[in-house]
Amino acid sequence: MTVRRLAIVLATAVLSAGALAGCGGDSWADKCSTASGVVDCAPGQRTAVKEVKGELLDGKQYDLKSDLGKVVVVNFWGSWCAPCRAEADDLEKTFQSTKAQNVTFIGVNTRDDRDAAIQFERNRVTYPSIYDVDGKVALQFDVTQTSTPATLIIDRQGRIAVAIRQATTVTQLQPLVEKVAAEGNG
């Protein structure tokens, strides 16, 4: 591991520790129900995501505001992560099964080399990913746990509806996405 990569990993760990500790305030997840690594928030308990922007693996820019009105599934992953490799097919299947319901997916690639990330995505997923080598985009989501893999489901109003703090499967993810998608715009 290069000195630069080690410094990035250590900086990400320090930032993640701050996020895990809640930085002295109450966490949005404290208002929601948690079972088996899944945080599920009722509409009145949800916290709005602040501004989230980042550079995609292909060099284009992404802004979460451009997807307001859609359900957005955000998956935090790395090519170095075995559970991420295991869940990739399930994420793609859920994406394909739910996109007609005005659902979109965005990946957030963390602590990775861009070429390795691009290679990982090839022939696995068709949705784009933000390149977040230093963890700054992950912190924009104000998540209380930035483990990898992790998946957020953002409702049509830009609020965190569900957080899955582990690898997921199509049988777990798709019903959660469909439930949030069925809420409509209300």
C-alpha cells in the first residue's frame, strides 16, 4: 500500500469514526426502527439529504438534486470489497426491475483506484457511480455508519427512507425499494 493510499484510508477512518459517533448530536436513525442491519424510517421521521454532488467514474458530474422526484438507491461499494462483489448482481436486478417505477440507482465508489472501479463495474451494473476515493461524498449523505457495502433508499422528496448497513440481496432490497416507490409524491 502506498503512503498516499494509507493516508487516505486513515483519513477516511477518522471521518467515519466521527460520523459513527454522531458528532455529539442525535442521529436521524435514532428516530427510525432498526432490525437486522436495516434502518427503516416512516415518512414523518425522515431526514432530508443535504446537497450531494460528485464526479462520476466517467468524469461527468452528478448532482442528487437532478433526481429529485425519483426514488434514488445509493450503494456504497469498492472493488476491493468481497461483499460488494457478491451483491452487485442483486443490485442490478433490482435496478432493472424497479426503474419503470421512477427509481434510479447511483453507486458511490470508496477508497478505490479509478481504473479498478471502472473494471469492476464493467459487465456488472449499468447505473453510474460517483468516484469518492477520499470519502467526502459519503459524508455529504450524513450517514451514521459508512460501512462498505451499505445502501440508502432516498424517497421522492430527497429524504433517507431506508439504510441497509450490510450487503443486500434482491429479496431484501427490491421489496424495500418498491415500498418507498409506492408512496408516490405525498
